[in-house]
Amino acid sequence: MIKQVNSKEQLDICLEIICNSFMTVAEEFGLTESNCPSHTAFMKRDKLEKQFNEAVPMFLFYQDDIPVGYFSLAKCNDEEWELNNLAVLPEYRCSGIGKAMLRYAVAVIKNYGGNKISIGIIEENIKLKNWYLKLGFKHISIQKFPHLPFSVGFMEFEIK
């Protein structure tokens, strides 16, 4: 079951899911707060609070009434939305939760009148990139940012 986050009291749960989920990625790619403080694994609560105060749609995935997944959406323009921080706790991965959250995100964006989802990922994360490709995303570009120790791959999904 997926529910929209509707109170600041839920932000600690969201943050725990985000940080625990992205920590496996940070460990895999040797990311630390020293060499990559802006990585999602090291997110602080104030960033989530800012998004919540700006009415960014945030969602939690519940399995047996336990929150185990998270994602948020950001409107880029009338047609395009960005999918952010799609996260599944490591012990719940590979069970279809990520795919279910993505389908839900597509439905929400379509309901808002959007027709495109964009994402940015660690380009070197081949497993994740292949997962998104398998689900219908197209690889658009790669960009290197001086403050990041990895390349960012940009991908898009057309909603029909």
C-alpha cells in the first residue's frame, strides 16, 4: 500500500528509509560524508522538511503496515516531473516494491497532467541503470559535476 506523506511527524520515518536504502549505494561506490556530503545517504531532516513545506508530493510504501519504501516527485513544468529518492529498504528489495512505487508515480504524474518522468542516477551504477532501462526509461545523457566523485546519468520515461 502506498500513502502520501501528510504530516511532519512522518519525516523521520522517510529519512530513515532514504538514508538506510542509499547507504548501500554509498558503501558500494566508496562515498562518505567527506568525499560526497550531498549524497542521499547523508541527507539531513531539514532538507525533507523544506520539501514538505514546499508541498513536494512524498510517498511511503507499506508492507504489512511497516513503511519500507519511499519516493517523492518534483514538478519541472506542466509536462515533466522528476522522480526523487526512490528507496526500498535493503531487506525488502527484489520483491517488486520499487516497480510498484514507479507505477504509482506514473499514475500520480498522469493525474496531474504530466507525461514525462526524469531521473538522475549514479551513471556507474550499472545494475540500477539496467533496472530503469528494463522498465522503459531511456538513457538521455551523462554529466560530470566537479563536486561529485561519480558521473550522473540522466534518464527519462514517457507516460502514454
